[in-house]
Amino acid sequence: MINRMSTHAKKMKTMGSLILVTSLFLFVDTALNFTTSDGIAREPYTWGDRNEIPVKFNLCLDLFGQHPGKKRVIILGNSRPESGFDPKQFDSYFNNETISFNLAIRGTWMMFTAFFLEYMILPKIQPDIIIWDFHYRTFFEIYCNECHVKSRYNDYNILNKIPVRCHMNRYSGMNASEMLQLIKYKSSFLYRTRTLVINPSWEIQPLLKHTRGFNWIPFNEWNEPFESFTHTFIDASNYGMIAENTFQRIKGILDSMSIPVLFVYGPFGHEIIQFDPLDSLLNDLKESDAFLDLNGSPEFTNASLYWDEVHLNCQGAKKYTEMIYNECVSLYQELN
């Protein structure tokens, strides 16, 4: 009899603990929902399956908010400009009358950059000057095709992400699983912000905050001596017209807003890239826009300027940032 009562008491104690924990969870979640306003900057969610995106976006938003009156400059692109553009060095050339941030995101492609720019950067960051570094792979068809959906590089599919649907008020075509995610996302603050708890990129935040998004790399692991450029021909069948059409639409938006843009192409180590459909687009840009062509530039043939054969290190970044500054002087003067 005593054993039965003891077992019953233990069950009741366990049940009471579960009820208490559940009540505390619901109380905290409800309180946070009431005290936190909705908005991109308050939702550190995995945009495009990349936790670095909300970290950098929020840091940029906070930095620009702390410096009202200064001209805002951002750079877009993938990992190449992320390790190439030093915002602090750039601002020093303008006597810190500008405030800049490196918003390049490693491993991203045209479809993501277009969304990032149109729906997050332009309405929230409101830059005065945009530097847009292209990589020829950005225009590859494979990164625009929906059959590629299982790849971790699914940036083109970002418009179907639950947070994005919420920000755009677009809920058509959702399946049962997505509807369940939507309900949890709408009702639970802790669910929305779960990447704050388990975030593989969270350790990079202090570094990114100190460098304003710039991936400072002091290493040199590529030691190939330069003899001559290698001409690399990219097959035209790789070209994605979806990417070009997306770019042209975004460029039209930027032109209508009269935001100065500097387009940058290269460098590509010891290679000169020839990609006929893209080359035609780039030639048109050279005729009408500010354009820094570093494809085959002799300024970047020294392997000591690189971390590997693709990414610049901190020494190469100094030269890259300085050359961008020289091209941006006239854009800055147009603002004043």
C-alpha cells in the first residue's frame, strides 16, 4: 500500500513538474511575443538556409542607425567580395564621412541577391551607394533551376520560405507541412528565433561586428607563380536567362531610384574568364554604368595577395578596396 502511494506521489510530482515547465514556456513565449515587434531585423531566421544572413543584416542595420547623416555604402556578392572589401579602410579614404558594411554572403547567387536587395536592403538599409561584385557562376542555369531544390544552395527558392511569405503576405500554394510551420512561426516567438539557440554561425558575430561584415583572412595558401594568364572558356549552355532577367529587373529598380551602383567583375587569379552571354551583358554595363573590370587584371597576379586561388587575403583586400574607392569617388561626388 505504501509503495503504491509512493509511486502515485512520484507520478503526480512528475506531472506537476511538466505542467510547471510547460506553463513557464508558454508564459515566456507569450511575453516575448507581446514585447517584440514583428520585422525582419527581429527575426534571426535561416534566410536561404544561411544563418550568416540575418547576423550580417542586423549588424548592418544597427551600425547605420548609429551613424545618422553619413552616406551609407554596402557591397553585395558572394565569398569573394566578402573577403575582399574592407569597410573601415574604405571609409578612411572618405575621412569617415561614409559608413560602409560588407553585406556579401558566401555561397549565394543571383536569385538570392536579387531578393535580398529588393525586399530587405532597399526598404530597410536604404543605401546611398551600392557596390555589386559579380561572379560568373552567379549566372549559371543550375542555380536558377527548380530541379536543384535539394541543394543547400537553394537561394532561388527563398521566396517559398515561411518568413519570406509572411513579410510578403503571400500564402498560396502551401502544403500541410508548410501550413503547420506557418502556424508555429506566427504563434511562437521561441520557434521564430530558434536559430539564436542553435546557430552554427553565431560564433562569427563578434568578428563580423568588429570588421563590419568583412571576412579578414591573414593566410596565404596559394603559391603558384605567375607566368601568363590562362584563358578559361565557359560553355554558353551554362548561362541562365532567368538570372539575367532577374538582374535586369533589379537594375531597373535601382535606376528608377537613382541609386549609384558600381559593378565589379573579378579578379579571378591567373585566369581570364570568357563567358559569351555574360560578356555581352557586362559590355552593355560598361557603356552605361560605373564598372570596375578586374578580369585579367595584372594588379592581382601575385599569389601572395590570395588566400587560395579564388579568395583574396587581407593583403589583396587592401588593393581591392583601394581600387573600389577610386571608382567610387565620382559616385560620392554625385551625392553632394
